[in-house]
Amino acid sequence: MDINQLIEIIKNKLNKNIDCDNIKVEDKTFLHKDHKTHDKNKYHIKIIITSNYLKTKNKIKSTKEIYKILDEELKKYIHSIQILIN
């Protein structure tokens, strides 16, 4: 899977399952290419979500909900994920 496909899947899944005003997904893989554990088939992703729904929850619950939604992608295509909730 290429990064553009993955970004679309992430956006679609989050939009479908969480009330969001905006979702931005960034590929940060280039920052980690020299790491010993780098796998060219997995990506480093940054997700910026604007959601009043998520802001009403504490950070741990919001993160768990996002991880549950993206479970398959996390197992197969994502090495690292950074989540910012606005």
C-alpha cells in the first residue's frame, strides 16, 4: 500500500466513526528512514484532528478510540503514530 492510499483510508475511517470537523494526516516517515528499526513497508503518521467530540474525552480514551478504529492499519502499515486533538 502506498502512503496516499493509507492516508485516504485513515481519513475515511475516522470520519465515519468520529464526529470530526477536520482531519489532517501527514507522512512523517522521512524523519525515521535512518533508524535501525525502519521498515520500508510501514509508515510514520501524524494525525491532527479537530473534534469537539474527542475534546470532551480525556486523552487516553480519545487515543484508545482512534487506535481501535485504525487497528488493522496499525498492525499492517503503521509503525508509529502521533495524534494531536484540537
